[in-house]
Amino acid sequence: YEDPPGLVEKTDFLIRDWISVYNSQPTGRDSTKAFSLFVHQMNCQGILKTDDLITRFFRLSTQLCVESVYRNMSDQNLTGNHLRVKCFNTLDAFVRLVALLVKHSGDSTNSTTKIHLLNKVLGIVAGCLLQDHEQRGTEFQQFPYHRIFIMLFLELNVPEPVLETINMHVLTAYCHTLHILRPSKAAGFCYAWLELVSHRVFMGRMLASTPQQKGWAMYAQLLIDLFKYLAPFLRNAELAKPVTMLYKGTLRVLLVLLHDFPEFLCDYHYGFCDVIPPNCIQMRNLILSAFPRNMRLPDPFTPNLKVDILQEIAFGPRVLNNFSSMITPITFKKDLDSYLKLRAPVTFLSELRSNLQVSNEPGMRYNIPLMNALVLYVGTQAIGFIRGKTLTPNMQTIAHSSHMDIFQNLAVDLDTEGRYLFLNSIANQLRYPNSHTHYFSCTLLYLFAEANTEAIQEQITRVLLERLIVNRPHPWGLLITFIELIKNPNYKFWNHEFVHCASEIEKLFESVARSCF
Amino acid sequence: LGQDLTALGLNLNSPDNLYPTFGGPWADQPCRPQDLDFHVPPEYLIN
Amino acid sequence: PLGAVPLQKEHQSQFQMMESAFYHMPQPSDSERLRTYLPRNQCSTPVYYIQQPLPQSDTLEFYQRLGTETLFFVFYYMEGTKAQFLAAKALKKQSWRFHTKYMMWFQRHEEPKTINEDYEQGTYIYFDYEKWGQRKKEGFTFEYKYLE
């Protein structure tokens, strides 16, 4: 609703005054002295009298600063660096004012007022961005908002005691704001958004310097926002240039995570694989290839590698998300648990497919997160069940159980699309040496060996092959499974017609085989 | 077949972490020393 | 078997917004503090120049191999960055000393005539960043309290 009369003019006057004061200082010098004079001025103008006036002041000053940037950008005489420096002078001054107000609001021990003010300002800038995004459409410019957010983040992350004490709050406030501004909500801001999320200082704070990995879950959520946005565009293999730009940018970020924070990818890959389109093979491989830095992976091509006796196989990977609660509806989960325990009700198997199918739309028929959760749940229950009999999972002990009934039923009963997703859910567990990788590797090979039609065997081969032929990296568990499949004569792999269906396919298998022996 | 991930401008064999010099999602090379803010002694801010 | 899925209406409008943003990509300098002289922006050099940063170019050893003028250029034109910090360290290794009052670098030219715990007096060479050259300064008093 309307601003009090004269407030816009007052704000305009104050902001201009501050910007000229800020720019008259040698940059980098602390503007604290000028700041205390300015706060006095704000007081005299009555801006700080009520929370509502402060809110209005920040909204108006944000709009004024952004407006001035749009004006500069439309000025033909201003281009390149001159344009940017002129805009920076305005935006950086506004940011410095906000940073000083946040730092000095309330007394030094009282973080609440500081955080309250920061959340307010971030919310206001985000609100202005979304409104601007809505109103201007394709004329929207990400530049001013990007600058405000990143410079404020850098100002609030300089190593100063008062800021260190509120750093976790600052990070949380930023993650909330970036989630509000996620690409599916502000597609015109998506490039700046990814630049903010992957900025070296932001990444370092979220993933490295914040103790007890407290930033990891929030960071994972931001990546899920990104994958959800990219998914519909990546489903169609030929990517338009703007999508390719964002996709390659995402790959760069994931490569940095794979190199510097592999444990982060190990912990959160479950949620990522739920939202990454199944045809996004290489990006998924990149995530699944992560393994703990303290682990040494045996060379998958080692002749006669005995995976069963690797000590890491005995330990389960860290699982953070509660996938069992993702198995809905509750009646389905109850029947599932009952079948696992008692192999009853027998109807459970015949109804399995209908629980997983959500539409008849080709390519969209199945609930992928539910499929992933079901496979992981049944697999982990199977491992526990086998261990409960003081056995270890292997080709013999995984057979003839209610768990394997379910997997074999899915392999037989699902249509091509459903079985592809089912086999992908299993293949997504083929990662670094751990009990899940081992169990699901055995399961995939068992399904191949026990398949009652060659179509299933061909599809298992396809799912593995499409993950192997893309450029590196390849998850360790994928390699050892495929090597076992083509090496172990029990699977009679080379006898299958589909192996020889085309000369280039045959050559491909042979080249993989050669690199194995 | 996907991208050649070794050609995206990241030194994947670096023994050091990449993120401190990560140039951003569009950069095809890491930040150089002159790109990185550094808390130099205030006297150095000659301007 | 999943095949392509036609974009829904919502995705198409998202694509339009993304496409227009694609033509206004963020610049590298947008994410950095304002650099008065050399903002962080890609300047495309001819392909026959080395495109990647030189190996070890972020180490003190590398800076110690740079010429003195280059070190002064880095110090005065790459203010507030790691490069400036490395250049300062390399200059100190070459027995330059930064005078915080004059904000200039001095180097002893010969054994000073007077030395005590507050200052030393003698002939110095200093780097004049306005005329961009090294000059001799006779009888200069270098007060230690201004030594960075």
C-alpha cells in the first residue's frame, strides 16, 4: 500500500548522499565514520522510527539503485567496463550501507537484530527481483541483483569477529533467499543464481569452513533446485545454447565438488538421482563416481579381483535421506513390509506395478523417486536379512528370498520403460566399494542369470553399456559389475545374439573386454 | 557421449582444492592471483 | 525408452527468460570487488599466447623471478589482491622495504651513516610510482615505525 508522502524523496536524497560519501572515500577504507554521520541523518529523517519505515526505506532504495542501473544500461554512451564501474559505484555503496547497518544494528552481542535486518533486506531485494522479473519479462536484467547479493555476501564474510559469530545465520539467510530465487521461480536470474551458488567464497563457507558440515544439507537443496529446473530441458537430448551454457556450468560445479568434496556427493547422491533425468548419463555418473577421500579403490581391471573379500564391502554407505518414508501410500508400505517378512499377501507382487505407475503418458509413466526408494529399501532390508542369518551377501545368499521375489517380479512384470527405470535404480547404487554396491551388483548379475527372456538380459546390458560409453568418470561399482558380466562364463554373455547385433556394438564390447584382460 | 570433462578448464589432477580459485561456472580457467581478494595490510590500499 | 518429452507451457516461458538472460551473461568482474585498474575480465589474447595461467604462477617463487618493475606494477595496479601480496613479499625478498607514511618502497643504497633504534639515515633508492622509476635519495631518514 502507498508509501507515506515524501518518503520516496527522502529516501532518494539519503541514498544519493550516501553514494557520494561512499565514493569520496578511498575504496577499501572502512566507511564507519561516514556511516555514523549517515545513521544520524537517517534518524533525523525519521527513517529508523518504525520497522515498517525501515522496510519501506530498503525497498525504495533497492528500487532506486536498480532503476539507476537500468538507466545506465540504456545509456548508449556507457558501455563495457565504464558501464559496470558506474553501476558498481551505486550498487556497492548501497551494499556497504546495508552491511554496516547489519554489523552495527543492536549491540555487538545481540545477533538477533542483525540477522533480522539481514533477512529483511535479502527478502526485500528478492521481492524486488521477482516483481521486476515478472513486470519486465525478457527485458529483465540479472546484473544489479547479482551484484547486490554477491557483494553483500562478500562484505558479510570478511574475517571479522562480529561477523564470524553470525556467519551460520548469514549462510542460512542466503540459502533461503537463493531457494526463493531458484531458477524455476526466476529463470531470467538462473545464470547469476548459479554464479552465486558456486562462488568460491560461498562454496568454501557452505562446504568447507562451516563446522560439522552444517551447510551441506542446504547446499544440496540448492543443487536439487538446479537439477529440477534443468530436468525438462535435459530430457530432450539436443540442447539449445542457453541450456548448454547452464548445463556445462553445472558440470563445472559438480567437478569442483567431486574433486574437493566427494563425501558431500556420496551423502546426497540419493536426492540428486531422484531429480536428474535418467538420460543425463554423464552428469549422474559424475555424481556416482564420488568416493571418500580416505578410500583407495582397487583397480577394477585387476585380474581375478575378488570383490567379496574387500573389507569395505562389509560397511554400508552413509545414508542421510529417509528413503523409507518416501514409500507411499502407507498401505503400500505396510503390504511391502508384510511381504518382506511373510511373503504375504501374495497379491502384493501382482499389484506392485500399479503402485509404481502414475500415468499412461509414454516417458512419464512411473514415479521415479518412489521406484528409487523402493529398490533401495528392499535392498537394504535384504542386506540386513542376510546378515541376520550371519551370512554375507553373495550370488547364493541373495537368491530365493522375498526381497529377490520383488526384484524378479519387477524385472518380469514391468514394461520396457518401467524396467529401464527399475534397472537404473539398481545401477544408481553401483558406486564405491560398500555393502550397497556389492549387494546391488550381485542383484543385477543375478537378474541377468535368472532372466526368463533375453529382452531382460538385453536391457540390463543396455543400462550398463550406456553408462560405460559416455566420457569419464565411471563409477567403480559399474565397472566391476560389467567386467564380471563379460568375464564370468556362467552368464554366457558372448552367446547372446544382441551382443553381435551390430558390428560397432560387437567392437565396443570387445574393446571393453580387451581393456579388462 | 557427454562432454570431455577434462577440457572444462579445471585442473582435476591438482593436489590442492579447486574451489578457492574456482573462476565460476562459465570460466574456462581458474582465478589468477590478481583476481583473488586478499586481506593485504591496509597500508597497501594505496588507491 | 524414455525418449523426449515436449516442454510444457511453463518451461517454454522459463526458456524465454533464460534465453534473454543468456545474452546478458554475468561478467567475471561482476563477482569481484571493484578493481580500479584491472577488473577481472577475460581479455582474449591471440591464440599463440599461452591461454592458461602459467604453472605455479600463484607462488612466491614465481614472483621472485619477475623483474622489479613488474613487481611494482603488480603492487600498485592490482591492489587488494593476492597478486599484490605476493609482489610485496617478493620485493621484500629483494631487500625493498615499504614505508607506510610515504606509501613507497625504499631500498638501502649504501651502508647508512646513522643507525639507532628509531631510525637510520643514509642514501636510499626509492620507487617513484608517479614518475614510474627508481630514484636515489641522499640523506633520507628512514624511521622504523613506518616500516611495514
